[in-house]
Amino acid sequence: MVGRIINNDWSTYLNPLFQQDSFLQLTQFINQQRNNNTVIYPADHQIFNAFELSSFKQTKVIILAQDPYHQPGQAHGLSFSVPDGVKTPPSLNNIYKELVHDLNIEFNTSGNLERWAKQGVLLLNSALTVEKGKPKSHAKTSWVNFTESVIKLLSEHKQNLVFLLWGADAQQKTKLIDQTKHLVLISSHPSPLSAYRGFSGCKHFSKANNYLKINHLKQINW
């Protein structure tokens, strides 16, 4: 798997994970699938985009999702995000609607969330790859061990982080986070099937910024 060189301070924390047998087996599995002409998203050089764009030191907010988009042209290594020029997916549309409601932010026409990542928002999927047309196809691989280790590292080594856990799958990660040191905000998933159950009106973006402000950290320009 190409792209395991992280060009910032994440390398200190991730390099030991890259050496674990479980990760080496995961790499072998993905390489084998690609050698068999199975289409895997995102492209190799984009798998670790979330870490490339939000250094460990800079990270202040973590938005956790399930796995990458599984249709062509959508996934580029950031949870909920799509590249410029790609139609905004329904869940992200609901995220934007909540931003309008919460912070009176003008509805964004681009689904590219790199602007968030560059401010310290780690847009993390539980699994960093997926097979074309098969959602959650890599959800039970060693990606789970890898990303849970990332959450534990953040919880242990940093202070005053904000974790946004939307949906039942994300909320299962609550047990990995020291809530005496960090803010955990939970709601239903922003999917059209569940946003009405608690995501809409949750005001997580203003709550996150208020927490950052109280702790003398720069707020996110959502």
C-alpha cells in the first residue's frame, strides 16, 4: 500500500502502527485485491489524506465516519468530503444545513472539506478503504484496530479535543476517549434516514467552537 510516509508529526505516532503484523496483513490484503483488478477507493496516495492535512499537533476536532464513499470520483481520504466538482452527497448536505441553522453560515456549494482539515479537523473514517460499490466491505478488516489506536493516541497524548460522533457506529468509540480531558458530542447520523433523530438541531459546530474558545484554542472557521 503506497502512501505510508506521513510528512508531519503524525509519523512519530503512526510508524509503530505501520509495523504491526495486523497492518502488514492489511496492506497485503489490499495489494492482493488490486492485483486481482478489484477497484479500491480512495487511490493509494489519498488513503492517509486526513493525517497529511491535519498534523497531530494541530488537530483540535475529530469527525468520525464509517468508511469512504464507494462510487467513482467521490472518496479522497477525508470523512464526509468529496473533491471539488463532485455532487455533494446527502449526508454532507445535511451537515451543511445544520451549519446554516447553527451558525448562519451560507450554504457551501463545494463538498470538499480540505478547508476544515487544514484548520485542525481530523476527518477520520473507521476504515480508510472500501471496495467499489460495496459499502462497509473493509469495515471488519484491521483498519478498525488502526483507527481505534489513533483515537486512543489522541485521547492519551492531547488535551481539550472535540470528538463529533454521529451515528451508532461512531458512538461505539466513546469508550476509547477520556471524557475528563476532552469534549464528546454525540447525535444521530446526518444521513437523510436518521438526521431527524437528533443530528438536525444538535448545534455541534457552535458547541465545538465554544469549547475551543473556553480552552484558549483557535476556533474553526466552518
